[in-house]
Amino acid sequence: MNCAVLVQTCDKYQPFWDGFFHFMEKQWDFGTGCPIYFCNEKKKLDLPRGFTQIRTGSGSFVQNLKVALDEISQEHVFYMLEDFWPTAPMSRERFVSLYESFVKNEMDALQVSTYTPYYKLVVDEMSACGNKLLRFESDSEWIFNFQARFWKKALLSQCLREPKISESAVSSAITVEMESDEYTRKEMNLKVWLHHYFWYPITGVAYRGNLTEIGKQMQNVVEIEKFVEEKFNLRFASDLQ
């Protein structure tokens, strides 16, 4: 499989990384055969098994992403942000089926998320995982976005544009999305499809360095599950003595 998973974050989001890894370990099938790169800025990390770190330095969001893409040897990437905490399984079978459809049909990108009313979509004849895919119309808003997607790596890099407004005015990812989406709709004819699957909250669990309401709920789940696991392990160890 000529594909790598790329998870992008920034160092100020470090308080939320444990939650991401917690849900990835629960929901992600690490038997996909794809390396998983966790891309942050400067902090050197001791990552859980299955993850490899890429440190990009403290450039802009676009600069950091391009550095990470250049570090990856595979032709394709499955890109996602670290505040997309999985709530449903991403099985090897689903991942491979989607990737094979992406390659076979020469897509520019294949998004794996729920649809939203902001997208202008049509039902396509192509299918994957037993369901027909949805195709973005050429004039759809957000034909370029940072939801979880398979991408041609070189094309993703080509689409990226530095925002005209300050990244701190909204958020780094959103300002880049806005600028890159405007550029691609005017200058490029992207062929993008969507596989409708609710496996993470598409709004993300954090915004401008703070947990959203759904993020707070999911963080509470993390704390409860870790508490229960710790108590169980202590009880089990005590019973063995």
C-alpha cells in the first residue's frame, strides 16, 4: 500500500494528545499496513506504539504541513487533524477498500466523514464498503478541506495556500482551509468524493486551544475509562498476591 497516515497538530494542543491516542488505540485498526506519522512542531515526544513523530519546526500551518509531506516517501496520504478523536472503528477492511477505490478511480481526494449541508454533493455510481460514494460538485464550497481524506500527496501540497488574514483571527486550520478552498475552486478542477461514515466529530474536539462541549464530554470518557482500568489492574494485581 503506497499510503501513509499523517496526523497534524501544533504544540499548544499537547494537553489534548492523550485523548487522541486513547481513542485511536480503541478504534483504529493498526493492521492497515500504513505507517502513521504524528506531525507536531518542536516538542520531542515518546509516542505510543504504532506512531512515528515528524517535527516540522515552528513555521506557519502551511509550511509545517509541507515539511511533513516532504518527509513522507509514500505517494498518497490519509490526512487528519489530531482533534478528530475516533468514536467508531476504522477497520482494516474499510480502510483498504476505500484506498483501493481511491487509487482505482484516480481520485484527487476521497473524504471519509459524515456529509454536511455545506457540501454540494451528488450520488455517484462508484461505491466502496457496500455503499455508493458521494461526489463533490465542482462549484461546491469546501471542495478543499481538512476533514479526514485520502489525498494524492503532491496534489495536497500544490493546493495549500497561505491565508491572507491572520491565523490567530480564527484558527490556523480554518484560515488555511478558506484560502485553499477559494484557490482550488477558481484554479483547479479537483475530483473529490465522500464516503459517508460517522467515525469522528467533524467539528473537532478543540477550538483555539480549548475543548469544545463534545470535547469535554469525550475527555470525561477518557478519564472514566482510565480510572476504571487502573482500579481493575490494581484489583487484579492484588488478587494475584
